[in-house]
Amino acid sequence: MNQEKQIKEKSLPLAIGLNIVLPGLGYMYMGKWLIGIAGCLLIIGISWNAYISGGDVLTTWVVVNIIMGIDMLILSNKNKAKLIADEMKKCPACAELIKKEAVVCRFCNRELN
Ligand SMILES: [Zn+2]
């Protein structure tokens, strides 16, 4: 719970920015240390492979970073959705989403127990 709150407060553009500087750093920033380290090694491996085989290292680097950026975006949205699900419930009368702590529904004014 505490960790999820931290992820929510982190800035996604900064995470993606960090990841462009050093792949995997964005994940580490978001608290995903293992994925960050694994991702970093993977990208160094892929780029090194491209370099040895005479491929375009820069393109490989950018493409992998874009893929990681998209994944981070999905991760960030999942965390947000989970946070909302943790804090909200459905009103039994009008089915609108209201806070779990609510005593009265803010949509239909029904009292909740
Ligand atoms: Zn209601």
C-alpha cells in the first residue's frame, strides 16, 4: 500500500526521461529494481550485439527505450487503477463510485452502513 502511494506520486515523464539516459533507470525510479537491473543488462546486451554485428546501435537503443517507455506507461496506469479500486466502492442504490469511507452517497444521498 505504502509503495503504491509512492509510485503514484512519481512522475512518469521523469521516469521515461531517466530511462532514455540509462535504460532500466526509469524502472528503478518507479521502485521496480529487479526489472530495472534486468532491463539495463538486457539493453546493454542487445546494443552490444548490434555493435558487434555491425547493426545500428542507436536505432536499437531508441526502439528498446520506446518499448520500455510504453511498458512504464501501462505500469503507471495499472497502479493508478489499483489505487482507485482500493479507495472506492459502488453505491448499492445508484451504482456510482464513491469513497469507501463514505457514510452518505454523494450522488443519491443514500445513507450507507
Ligand atoms: Zn448513490
